[in-house]
Amino acid sequence: MKSPGQLKAEILRLTREYSDLVHQNNRPADEPAPLRQFVPGQSVVPYAGRVFNADEVSAAVSSMLDFWLTLGKEGEAFEDGLARYLGVKKSVLCNSGSSANLLAVSALSSPKLGSRRLLPGDEIITAAGGFPTTVAPILQNGFVPVFIDNDPATLNARAGQLEGARSAKTKAVLMAHTLGNPFQLAEVTAFCKKHGLWLIEDNCDALGCTYDGKFTGSFGDLSTQSFYPPHHLTLGEGGAVNIVDNIKLKVIVESFRDWGRDCWCAAGVDNTCGRRFEWHLGELPKGYDHKYTYSHLGYNLKPLDPQAAIGRVQLQKLPRFVQARIDNWNYLRRALRNLESVFDFMLPNHAAAWTENGFTWDDSGHRTVCSWFGFMLRVKPGAPFGKTEFARHLDLHKIGNRMLFGGNLLRQPVLVQLKKDRPAAFRVAADMTGADQIMNEVLFIGTYPGLTRPMLDYVVEVIQDFCRAKA
């Protein structure tokens, strides 16, 4: 009779064999995959997707066989690995990048922060162009988003508008590094330091980016990650809040993630503090079980341990994935360089121009390395076609493409209605010319590590043919 260890080893051997046979189209493009299939014009070229091999499938099955399920040793190991990678004090896993933003913003409302706590009506400066769940948590917490414009060349917030947006109620800044392009961190961090403001970096599109040699997600007080399949690494669903330096924020974020409880024991662990029946908090009787004492109006936003097992494998591949994104972006940029009369292409912050030898830089002294989430194509106003016509053509030829998420969020039905219902719910601090340009002119295509050279060549061919036909 086989032992449990022998059975598990056999199951995992067969799991790897199955994955190698069935999931070849999901392997990284730089790995051999004899059965990989791509037929130009018939196969879809995704803008993003899951990239994995038998390592991830085996890790997930192994964890499922252990059947701990809720966050445990795999979650702890992934959190530690992510924190080490970024160079932050701690990473706290949750079930999505949107939840990570909710937790990060909610944490700023904690009474445990004393005089720096945000109260309803306090303001958080953010950008109008982007993804809705960067902004939604501000409103969901009763805070007031103050919108500044986006630069259509970089897609990031116009940092020069920060001072004009600030008021006596401003307590924080929340911005995203859009499409893997770091925002102007030197200017933004200086602004926050000058005025004593919290800074949350939405790093969901930008894992692996650097600014002056330091990873994005390690500059603010808190930063957030998404591990949804299109992102730089995936847990299927999943996210994280990174605590950059102030370890007090770890306990607060975990409390909001874990029902709002005051106790910091891990699942299945009791009495970490050694005072489980000695606390006297709120108006509870002294000695009330600390595991059932709640300091915040929290949520249950934890992922599962098998997801973290997948993430641990993905994290080992992250440097390779980042380089693939850079290489794919550069390949597309060189291949489409003759189309600058009809498209504007993205520039990193502090870049002056693109050349075939790389970027030239402004005189600020700051440099970025972009872990590109996508390849932006902004249709120029004088082009013989519009963005929607171009997007339909890409769709017709099975080339995945996306708008810059919500475009100008102020034009979205939810905020138009909110303005009618509660005019003071948010404040617009600048003209939204850039965000409107992004809404009307921008789409992006993929750079993710699953794109093979035949896929990229097909994308280039379709775009070149379309532009020639419209000339």
C-alpha cells in the first residue's frame, strides 16, 4: 500500500504531465511549447492573460491536497516574498486589487492613527483618468475625492496641479502608476512631505517598475497590488496592501481585512498577545475574548492559501516577466515608428523623447524603468480615422485591446448621478482637457509575457495595413 507521501508525489507527477499537455498556450513565450497554436486572423491575440506552466498547477494542487484552504503557510510565505521583493516592511494579502485600495483607504480612518486619522469630509487628491476602484473607496469611506487632470503623454496625474488642488481639508493623495508608467514620485512625495499628507500608491499596473532605481510601491505610506490574470503576476483573483515603513499600519490593514477585529492572531492561532482574556476595550466587560473584539467596521477580504501557493511560484518568475513586458513594448515601438503622424505613443515620466536607441531624458535627473502593463496608441486628432474605428478593426482581426479603463471618470454615469444627488461629494480642481483626450483618443494593446513573436508580428501587420488603407 502506498504511503500518503508516495500518493501525493504520484498525483503531482501526473498533474505536471497533464499541465504540460493541456496548457501549452499559457506558457511564457520564451519557453518551448511544441503544441502551442497560433493562426493569424483566427486565433485571438489577447491584450493580457494568465502566463503559467506546470510549476503553478502543481503548487496549486499540492496546496489543495493539504486542504488548509484559508490563509496559512503559503500566504505567509508569499507575503514575505513580496515584501522582500519590493523592499517594504510588510505585505498583506487580500482577495483583489480593488479590495486592496479599499483596505488602504479605510485604514486611514482608524482611530488608532490619532490626530492623523481621516474623518468624513476630509479630502484625498486623485486623478480623473483611470480605473474606478482607485476612486470608489474614497467615496465609500465618506471622504471627498478631489480630481486633478491627467497628462495624455504619460497617462499619469499632472503633479503640477497638486498645490492648486489642496485645501485645509486635504489629508492624503492616492494615485496610480498608469499602465506601468511611474508617476512623478519626486514631486508627489515632496508635496506630501511638505504638507504632512498620507500617500497611497496604486501600484496595481506597475509591479516591477523602478523610479531612480527603487521599486514603485515603496515610496508612499501604503501601496496596493492586483493579482488578477492580466496583471504582472496572478493568483487568479487576489491583491495586496504593502506597508512601506510604518508597521502600525499592518495591524490596522489586517483588522479591516479580517472583519474589523482588534485581535491580530492568524487563523487557527490563539492568544498571540498572551492577554486574550485580559483586555478591556470599548464598553465590553474586562476580559472579554479578544478574538471577538472589534475596533473597526471591517470586511472579510482574505484570499485562499492555494492562491498564495500559485503566487509564490509566479513571484520567482517576476523578473523574467517584467523583462518580457519591456522587450515586447520596445519591439512594438520600433515596428510602429513610421506611424508617428497618426499615433502618439506613451512616454515615461521625465523622458524627453523616444529614439531607436532608447529614451532621452529631461534635466531633472530622475529616471524610470517601466514594467509596461500595455502599449498605448493615442489616435491624433488629425488622423484619417478615430479611436473607435481603430478599435473595431482590431476586434475584427481578433487583437485584444482596451480603453484606458474608465477614461475620464467624471463622465461616467455613476459620478454624473452622484453630482446630481450630492453635489459636495467630490471636487474638481482643474480643467479636464487631458482626461478627456485620454477618454476620446487612447486605447492600448498587450505587452504581456505570453505574446510570442508571431503574435506581435501579426499585430504590427494589421495596424500597418489599416493605416496604409486609411492614408
